[in-house]
Amino acid sequence: MAIIENAFRISLYALRRYAVVHGGRGIVVRCGEETALVDLTPDMLTVKSAGKIWSVPIVTYEPKTGLVKGLMIKPCAHDVREKNCTTLYLAAGKLQCRKCAGLIHSSNSGHEKQRIEAKRCKLLQRLGLNPWETPARRPARMWRSTYLAILNELAGLAR
């Protein structure tokens, strides 16, 4: 399984925000050494990368909030109930959903001890500490309730 944070991600929401702010339709997306050219229209998303072109239809709907939202129809629609999504990934020379690309979040990878240690390090970083330090006092500009919640979570990890 590959880690989702390292994958080449095509997010419809991010592309729409970028298109509104910067205008234009041709958007260049980079992930490491890979580059893709994305053309976004109200009803179609076209991705050009490594000499290949993928076109994905966009469907719009209006939820109860009144805002018009868009979803991409998955090119790999393996389940009728899950045929729409907001994010696709370029993996193995294809434009795929997270499940078909075999991507998982880094927090779900590794053994349980490794995940607990990673979570502990992340919580200590939020407190501004190194993994081998212990919190002496609350960092400046952190809410007391947030600080106590982090300490309680750290205590729960120690068990």
C-alpha cells in the first residue's frame, strides 16, 4: 500500500479555488518531479500528464445550504453508490480514486506501536517540544483547554 500524503492529488475544490483567485483555465499541478496540466470547465475536468489525457465529467448539485457544489464522476466507478468524489489521484499511469490506487493515510500504516509513537511525537510537536522532552508548562498562545486535552491524550497513549 502506498501512502496517500505522497500521492499526486487532483482536488476539485482546490482547483476551483485556484481558478477563481488566479483566473484562467490552464492550471499546472506539481507533485515532486511530476507535472500535470489541468483544464477546468464547469462541467469537465481534463488532466494531461506524461503524454496521456484523462477527461472526467463534473456533476453539480445543490445541498440544503444553497451553495452549488461539484463532484467528479470516478473513471473507475467500482461501486454505484460511490461513483462521485472530490479528489482523484494520478497513480500507476491512471487517474484513480483512493481505493483503486491502493492509497492509505500514513496514520494507518505500520504496526500499532509505530502508530502510537508517531501520534505521541505529533502531539509533542504541537506543544513545541522534541519527542524526548516532557512538557514543563503550557506554551504561549495556547488555550488551557487545548493544552489539557493534549496532555490527557498523551497520558492515554502512555498506558
